[in-house]
Amino acid sequence: MKKLSTISEVCEILGLINPKTNKPLNYVIRYWEKEFKQIKPKIINSHRYYSSKDIEIIKNIKFLSKELKITIAGVKKILEYNI
């Protein structure tokens, strides 16, 4: 069985941590989850659990939007062609 990661663990993996408070930026992942239908976490007892496939998709979204400065609409188009 694949290991599932919590939203906070995903934030740590991706470096989505507030530098002042050192807390994970969970809202970023939740926003991307709403915007990108490719992210499908399992919800168990109101907690989100992400598969390794979900984490790879989120890594791609972060790279395209944060590093390459591509808009959300642009990232959606790229993901539609690649997934």
C-alpha cells in the first residue's frame, strides 16, 4: 500500500512554510486543490491525505507557477496536455 501524506507533510516536502511563523502554508495546497481537478486527496475523518501522484502534480504546479511565473490558467492548460 502506498504511503499517504497529510497536507502539512506535503507543505514541508515542497517548502511551503511561512518563514516568520515556521508553520505550513496549507491554504496554498487547498487553493490549488480547488483550481486543479488533477489533485484528488483522500479525505478521511475531515483530514486530507495525498498520494505520491498527488504530490508530484502539486510539485509541478508549484514549479510552473512559482518558479516559471506561469498564471493559473496557463498551468491548467499545461497540465491538461501532460496528464
